[in-house]
Amino acid sequence: MMKEDLKNQIIRFVAEESAKRPENIELNTRLAEDLGMDGDDAIEFFEKYQVRFGVDLSNMKWDRHFGPEGFNPFVVLLPSFWRILRQHCPVTVSDLVNAARSGAWQYNYRNG
């Protein structure tokens, strides 16, 4: 029996962790925007991902990808909210596959 390829392993992992069907997860699926993963849920997901796929996440800038758990609707009135939103970098399943292949988080952060 041939070992399942890395892409399919990660798709199945994301599906399990997000309670979605694997056939609904694609390489361009975004964790926060499409699957609602944020805050503590994202941290928990990446702790499991790091262990399961042996990925070094030490250079990941968490605040560029995920917000805090929950959302206060009044925060949109603050200028800092819009500045952070402009710097937001979605994480896709493809990003997870690339990091697992290389063994380290490979995201190219623009603007610091």
C-alpha cells in the first residue's frame, strides 16, 4: 500500500481539526477566513500541526495571521484595527503543505 502523499495528509488533518469534509478542503482554503479558525483555536491547531508534521514555527508572526478569540464589534472604530487588517496575511492549506515539505514556516512577510 502506497503512503498517502503529504498534501492529502494535511488536507485530512485540516478537515479533522475544522470538522469539515476533506473534499471541501482545497489548497487555497484559508484557515481563518474560510474555516473560521482564530485565536485559541488557531494556536491549538498549530500546536498539533507542528507535532504531527515536524514543522518549526519559530519564525511565524502569529499576529499577522490570526486575531484574538472572539470579536468585539466596536474595535472597527479604532484606527489600529484597520492598520492591522491591512497587514493581515491569510494562511492557506498550501502554506501548510509548503512548510511541512521544508520543515519550517516559509511565509514571505512583506512590510515587516
